[in-house]
Amino acid sequence: MLTQPQLLVYVTSPAPMRGRTILGTEFRFVRGKPSDSFGTAEHWVEKQEKVVVSDLERTVLDGLKQPEYCGGFTQVANGLWMRRADANAKTLVDYALRLGVGAVIRRLGYLMEVYALDRPLNWSGCANNSRGRTTSSIRSCRGKGSSSHGGGSG
């Protein structure tokens, strides 16, 4: 999900690693908890080699968690706007709850409200649904499991 050419790529790794440059692209490694390793898919880059990359929703949440690694909040918001038709609102909420970071939940709630990504979700199963406010609805669903968010797919 790029809006401009990247000469620096951040990679999450459970173990500390030194940065390196490969074919003119600098790679820096950010340490992440193994429990936060979800929302990924394997992609084949050659016949015998594959890499693990984050899906769209996880990429958005990583950007909301650490915007300094991807050009700031504005770049994350712009990227989500550009790919809003492909983003699954329920998956975004489920991943945000799984991460359990308050700032990510608030930032996601704000973007979902502004971009109207919360429309397909049924918030009625969440306590204290604050007159449809997405951020409050996400927070009130924390710890209830993914089935309480309704059956919408964005």
C-alpha cells in the first residue's frame, strides 16, 4: 500500500536484526512480539521462494500503531482512502481489538467515521454504543470476540 516510492523498507521481526541494503533498497528491522504475528499471507516471489507479508488490514493497523515508520498518520489515512473499497471493516476492527492498543483503536475509529467505513457493521451487540460513534463502539466491544461485531464485510 504505497503512495510514493520507497527507498527504505521496515520489516517486523521477532528477533533483533541489523539493517541491510539489498539492490539499492535499505531494509530496517523493527522488533515485534511473536503474539502480534497475525494478519499475514505468504506470497511467492520466485518459483521456489516465498515471503510473508501483511494483509491490507494489518498494514493499516501497523501504520496506525507506528506512523513514524510509514510517513506519518496522513500517509496512512491517504493509503486507507485509496484502498477503502478493498478494506474489510470487520477485519480492521477485529485486528485492532486483538492488538489491544488504545491509540490504534482511537485512530482507526476516527478514520472509519470520516471515511464511513463503519456502515456495514452492526454495533448493537456492543455495550455503550455511543450514538453510532465508531471509536466508542470499538472500545465497548473489546474482549467480546469477533462475533459481537455483526456480520458485515467492508
